[in-house]
Amino acid sequence: MDTIKWNKTPFYRLMAAMVLGAGTAIAPLVLLMFGLIQFKIMSVVGAEATTSAFGIASGIASLAIVVLTPLGGMIADKTHVKMGRRRFWIVAGSVGGFIFMMALAYAQSMPMVVASWCIAQFFYGMVSLSCFAMIPEQVEEARFGRASGIMSSAAPIFVMSGSIIIGIYAATPVELKIAVVSAVQLLAGIVTALLVKDTYIPAGQRQTQNGAANPFKMGFKNFYPSFKKYPEYTWALLTKLFINFSNAGLTMLTLFYVARFHLSEAEVFEIGSYTGASILLMVLAGLCGGWLSDKFRRQKPFVMGASLITGVCLVIFAAATDLWTVIAGYFVFNFGYGLYNAVDNALVNRILPSKENAGKDIAIMNITTNLASSLVNFVAPLLIAVGVNLLGDDGYTFFFILLSVCSVISFLAVIPIPEVDAEKKEAEVQAAPVKA
């Protein structure tokens, strides 16, 4: 790949295009979970069957992401067209996403809903993947940090804007909301492709690429880092997995509003317009937390404190008897989750076993998000039903208490991970005999 001369887009034009493309590709999938998909499923199966149908559908969709994401990456890398593989998939993904979002909006059966949802995820994933892949291809290494910081704001900005707009037009049908969201993304995808340059890889250079060492020839024997050699990696994986269990449970808030507070569809979307602003708090917490952890050279207190914040908020949800308590708890939860994500990502980067396999090891970490979402959505209807039988209420008290326990486990899993200064002192101790 070193012999390829990459066409480069001016930095700020590239970043503006990437934020537009990635942000609008991620936003529709997130906004679906803010009530759009729940009420769509309700229109297909009826109110009484919605909880179980949503749990199964969202579980399948989450598992589909785990499988389709690496497949999509391989397809995107192997696509060779004159307009450039990244630009091609930004446009093709936007068109495909629009088509299957419309199929989802007007689906009349659950198999059609689930199939359209999964395929739309694939196409929108190709758009965001292509945007993120253009960063290492076109940005010099000295600007990687700046580019990553800008890209991290893409999804929150567009998700917040979308949730506010959907809340303002709460009374419009779900089908129209989905159509507008997907149409905006289609337009944004085309504009993104027009703004950026891309590289066509000639056939001769492709042969050089294909002749490179294949990391999969060694099989999966060493795919996961050894716990014996790198125990901190597994502890970091566990803390991330369990905090994602806690966060995944928030997809049930829409049905929680209906079950406990008897809100209508329009009222639920109005609540979404209020709580959408909490995304700004999440971004702010992440920026401040990352800066403070660097300043004080401490990561574990921030990660552990953030885990406890989310756990307390989930207990508040479980005991809430009025809507405004839930809304306040939602804001605090997002503050804690934003703080956790920023500092935990720094912690993960610090304890990675090697730079050579950093991409694979980070990818394993990132799978925890979709894995947690899939598992929680599959078992949520069962847990809520158990809660109804145990406590005689709407079932969500038991559900949120269990999620708070996951936050506590996430807190405990951080304890065995060495702190920044502890690693530094250990390195100095090991180096001392050498100096002597």
C-alpha cells in the first residue's frame, strides 16, 4: 500500500465532509431506537405484543451488525472503481440505506421489518465505514488526534438535531418521520461524495496488495490476547461489556414511558425532543473527562466514578413515580456514560497488548457494544415479565435494578487494571538492573 499515491482532500473540507457523511449515516439508526422502530412494530403487531416483538427484532438487528460490519469492511476494501472505493460506497450506501429505510417504513409484517432494518444497517454502516477509512488515507499522522476529535462529534450532533426535529413534528406519522430522516441522509451522502477526493488503485498495484502477508493465515489461535500475558486487556473488555449492558437497557425507555406513565405516541416523541439535548452533556463530559484524566494522570477514578453514576441513575429509573425524575436521571446518566466512554477509551489504548495488532484488539473491544445490545434486547421481555410476577408492577423496577448491578460489575472490573503511574513505576523498576 506504500507505493500508492493517495489523492488528498484539503483537511478542513475533508473533515466537514466526513462529519456530514458519518453523522447522517449513524443518526438514522440511532433515531430508530428513540421510538420510531417501537411504534412501527406496534402498528404491525399491536400494543400488547410490541415488547416481545421489539426485543426479538432488535436482538436480531444487533447480531446482524456484529456479522455484517467485518464483512462490509472486506467488501469496501476490495471494491475498485474509477470514482474511488470510498466515494462509491458513500453514495451506494446512502442509496441502499434510503431504499431499505422506506421498505421498513411501509412494511406490513415483522419479517419485512427485521429484514429491512438489518439491510439498512449494512448500507449505512458502509457509509460511516468509508468516512472513517478516509482519515488514515488522507490525513497526515500529526493530525490524527485532531481528526478523531472532530469525528467524535459527528454522531452526537446529528442525533441530537434529529431527535429535536422529530420531537417538534411529533404528531406526524412514523412513516413520514422515517422517510424524512432517510431522505436527509441520502442528500448528505451525495454532497459528501462531491466534496472529497478519492483514489483509484490500478490493477498492477492491486496485485502487490493481494500478495501482502495475510493475517488470517495463522488462524484464530492467537486472535484473542492471552489472559496470562495481558490480564488487563480482559478486565478492560469486561468493564466495557457490562457498562454497555447498562446502556443498552435504555432502548426500553420508550416502552417504559408507555407502561408506567401511559404516554401517547406524540407525548413520547415530545419527551425525545427534551432529552435529545443530553447528548451535548455527554460530549462535554467526554471532553472534560479526557482532559482531566491526562492532567492528573489518573484514569481509573474517572471510569469507576462514571460506572457508579450510571448505576445510581438506573436505580432512580426503577423507583421513579413521575416523568420528570426519569428525565433528570436520563441527563445524569448520559453525563456519566460520556465520561466513561472518553476515559475508558484512553485506558484501552494504554493497555493494548501491541501496536501491531491494535486494530484487531480495538475491534474486539468495540463488538461489546453490539453484543450487549443484542443480549439485552433478547432477554428484556423475559426480565420484565419476571419483574411483573415478582413485584406485581409494570416489570421495569426489576429490569432497571438488574441493569444497575451491571454498572457495579463494570466498576469492580476496573480495579485489577494498573493505573498510569503504576505502569510507569513498574517500567522504571524493570529498567533499573539494566542501568546498573
